[in-house]
Amino acid sequence: MDVFSYRGRQIIVLKGDITDVEADAIVNAANRFLKHGGGVAAAIVKKGGYIIQKESNKIVAEMGPLEVGEAVATTAGKLKAKKVIHTVGPMYGEGNEREKLIKAVYNSLRLADSMGFESIAFPAISTGIYRVPLSLASNAIIDGIKLFIDENPETSIKKILLVLYTTSAYDVFRETSRKKLGKSI
């Protein structure tokens, strides 16, 4: 685990399972239809309970499919978190992946801030089935975090966790964090 500081906020990079993290909100790398059938999404529903999928179905029924970069929240069911924030990341090759990832991170943080949350945990959005390279994703995700903090200095969010499931993802995110945020504290 590495802990960084940016404008008085903690950014923590750790290897682990996001479904085990204690944070006000955890972020799910969702698809546009909020069908949680694989990857992080499936793990969240399996551990948190079907209520998460049920609320997701209701959101899509009311709003229609989400656009890339949008973020919505559901209950966290039996998870330690208070809410699951579902955001849609880009697929590699669709174009503007960096900007779309920044938007997904920014909108997730904005939603957490609007609920008064102090902590939020992100996975490596779009790096699984959507095939976005870890280097591109780590740079965009950290830039999205920095942009949100820069533009929202009064945010309630004090701690942002980047929870990486694999050693390779952890290594890339840790190195990118060191380059963009300086030495860990």
C-alpha cells in the first residue's frame, strides 16, 4: 500500500478486493445497461446481494442506458460501503478513451461529494473486458482525481482509494501515482 497526498486529500493505492474495502462508496466499472454479469460488477453483486442489480434495473428502466462517463448510485447491500457508484468507462478503440475515463472518474467523485461522502474506492476502470491498457487507465484515473480536487477544493472527500486486484495493475498504478503525485507519505 502506498499513500499519497494531493491538496490535503489522501490518495491510497493498494492491492486487494474492492468488495472488502471500507469506504463510503465503492465504484463499479459498469456497462451501459447496468447488467452486472462479469468482472468487478459480478463480484459486487455476488457479495453485496441482488438488491444492487434490482436497483440498477430500476435506474435503467427510468433513465435508459447510461452514456460513457455517466455515474449513478445504488445501495451497497451487504457490502461495507454505504453506496455503489456505477460508472461506464470506455472500450479500448472507441476513441477518446482518456477523456472518457477522466469524465467517469470526475462524475463518480462529484456524485460521492453530493452525498457528503468522505471516502471512495475505485477499481481499474475499463482495464478488464474493455481492454484499456493499464498505463492509459492509470494516467487518466489519476488525472481525473486531480482535476476534481482542483476544481472542487471544498469537497467533502478526504480519502480516495485505488484498489487493484492484480499485482500487475497495482504496480502500474503505484508507479503512475509516484510520477503524478510525488513520493508516498
